[in-house]
Amino acid sequence: MFRIVNTMQGLTTSEAEKAQLYRAMSAITRARGGTPMGVEVITFRSGFAPLDAAGEWWFGKGAKGHTAVIVADLVYSFDERGWVMEGSKAEYMGRNTHRDALGQVLKVPPEDALTIQDGLNKSVGHGVYFFSGLVCTDASAKSLVKVLGEIDAKSNPQKFADMLAASGHVETTNSYAKKP
């Protein structure tokens, strides 16, 4: 199922394929069992250098890096392809050892984690980075709005992490060090 999702998600995903992506994502999450326990927001301190430079030029200091959301060990990321499912947390973090990250585990009841995950499952294959008015941080904030309320991420991963920390919704903070 992961291969099907990876093949279908992207810039050229048709409306019919988006509906099938949601079905596939729902099947994947059901197969993984039960109600998701935990939501973690990952904020990378840096990203693709040209995008980091453009982000700081366009949105101000700290508008660099990348934000992703992990629910029940599945990583959802909003990148140049729109919303994509990146696989398991271990796989995703293994592909991103070249940069530091901060992980903020949110205090949300299992039913709310399920609501977030269903919304993210529906989002896979949707969106256009930047040209839809969203970057990864804004899209991640919007994916959490039903549970946490409105958080204006200001297109800035570093400020978004600070806002989450100040919101009272963070249960645990994890540090992911860059590996040589």
C-alpha cells in the first residue's frame, strides 16, 4: 500500500486519484490498528539551502527549515508535491539525519489524534507548495486547527515551534541531533 501511495501522490494527482489515495491511507491506518496514540510535530532547523534563503528573505529571520506532522508513526509532510505521506517515523528521520530537528509531542486525546490523522489522510495528494498560499509550516498548523485551535504559523518553522511550546499543548519535547 505504501508503494501505491508513493506512486500516486504528487503534483499531477487527479481528483479520482486523490479519492483513491484517501481510501488507501484509510486502509493503511486501519491496518496499523486501533486509535492513534500521539501526535508529534517535527521542526527541522534547516532545509534545502536555496529555499531557506528564499524563506528568510520573503518571511523574515527564522523562516527556514521544514515542518512535518507524525501521527501513529506515519509522517505527513507538505512539500513541493503538496501533502505527502513519507512512511514511518524511523524511515523519515533516517532520511533526514543531515539536519537537526525538534520534536514536540502534543497533549491530545486519542480521539483527537484520530481526527488529525483522518484530516491528514484526506490531504494526501492535495495542495501546491507556496502557490496555494501555504508553505509546510502553515499547512501543518492548519492540519491541527480542529484540535488545537487557530495558530498563525507566519510561514516560519522556528516561530511555529515557539508558538507550540507556548500554547500549553506540548507534552514532551524531543531533540534529534544531526548525524555526520
